[in-house]
Amino acid sequence: AAGGGGATEEGPPEDPWGIPGLATALEAALQPHADLETEWSPEEMVSQLGKRLSKAANKFALDERLKERGHAAQGKAIIQDFVLAILHSVTSSCYDKSWLLEVDYAPPLVAVAHHTLRGHKVFARTLFPAMEKHVQEAVLRWAEEERLDRCVWEAVEACAVKESLRKKCRGHIMAAYDEAHVKAPWDTLSADTPEMAMLQEFVKGWISLFVARAWDMLQHGLVEEVQPTRDSQVLLCTELFQNLTSPDGACLPSDLVAAAETTPPNPWPFIAQACEAVFGDMDEGDAGAAAAAAEPAPKRQRGGRGGA
């Protein structure tokens, strides 16, 4: 077995990284997905990930924040940073692995966290059993962000956006997604349930903020369109956000989808309606601005600046 991490008849897998329970937890987490790996054997999967986890953990152990006495909230934040730092090292080397987002990393990371973080001052007010919960929450957050990133790339690549502008398009989508959490038109739409209305409000805000950010791209970035028409721009946004909200992806905020207790249909008629509405609002705004510019400026009164 590569790295000395294989199972033996005498007992559980060895822990060549000096982290009790890590090899056992990795083997249990990776075994269900071993048939998806085409390059490494199951033993090599354990060895490769074990090396990455232990190396990243050792680096994080030098973080100066660990030496400062902290309260429970600080301890939780440090654990989340710890998990994200370790999983980033896994993502950077295993991004193309089909099993990357299928593995439950929480048990191995709990073993690493207990070994690396226990006893540091920043966790003076952090209950030791709470570490496991904090690790699990951080893993779920990481997985959601990774799925969002992949979903956005796939949605952009499936649309008629020039290849040279896809990265910029992806950036506009992500920035608008972040802003929509606060700037969406909350409490303005109605649906079968209040929860579905919130989901629709988020999506409409996401579309509107994207269009505002990506306007130059919509003017010049469509494939085979020298001068895109309004219809082609609306169609691109509709196609893009149908892909982003597809049940096959994971681009909608999980808490909103969970609250709605259902995933939107595919295709989702609301997307076309929202895109038409967003561009219609832009037209009304442009018309209002043009009308204001056409009004004659008020005449200045004679007699100086009019003091009392």
C-alpha cells in the first residue's frame, strides 16, 4: 500500500502522519467512491489525501491567532478557516476528480482538527464536542461553494458567450449572486407560498444585478452577434439563468430552496418573465432619463442670488 496507509489483518490502518484515526476515517470516507478513481488505487487515494490534509494542517498550526485567548464565536470562526484551508489544498490538486464533491470529508477533518487544534488558547471557550459540529458545517459550506462555482462555469459554457469573455461573465454572475442576498427586491413578489416568493425575489434580483454589471458584455460579447438585439440579449439571459437554476445544478441558495420545500421546474417559466421584466424596467428607466434630459432647464431669476 502506498504511503503505509493500507489496512492490515492485525488492526486498523496505520496513521503514517501521526494523526490518530485519520487513516481509518479516510479509508471509510473514500472507499464508497474508489471505483470512480481511474489513476490511484484505494490505498493511494488514502495516502494522497492524507499527505495533503496533514501538510495543510501543519501549516495552519502556525497561525498566530491560535495563541490568542478567544471566545466561542472566535473558536468557531477559526475552525471554519481551518477546514476551508485544508479543503482548498485538496481542491487544488484533485479538482478534476469525479469523486471530489461526493466524499464526506467531515470525519477525517474531525480527526485532524482534534489533533491539530486541541489545547490552543483561542478555543478556551469552545466546547470540545462542538468542534465536530463546526467542522461539519464548514464542510457543507465548502461543498456548496464548490458546486456553485462549477455550476456557474457549466452554465456560462453552455450559452452563446464569446470564449474570451466567459471568465468575465462568470465574475459578473458571482458578484451579482453575492449582492442579491441583500439587494434583491424583497417583499415585492407574490407566489403560491411566501417561501417561493422569496426564492423568486432572489432570482429576479440576481438577474437584474447581473444585467447591470454585464451590460458591456451583453452589447459586445454574444457569439455571432455584431450588434445584438434586445431579443437576443433577453434570450441569452433567459438561457443562462435557466441553466443556473436547473435542478441539475446547485446555484440557488440552499436555505431558500429548503424553505420553499421544492425545487423550481425546468424550464422555469418565471425566469423568462423575470428577464423580460428586468429589461422592461431598464427601458422605462432609459425613457425617464431621456425625458428628464429633454426638459428645458429652469430660467435663472434676475437680481443676483436671491438673499432675503
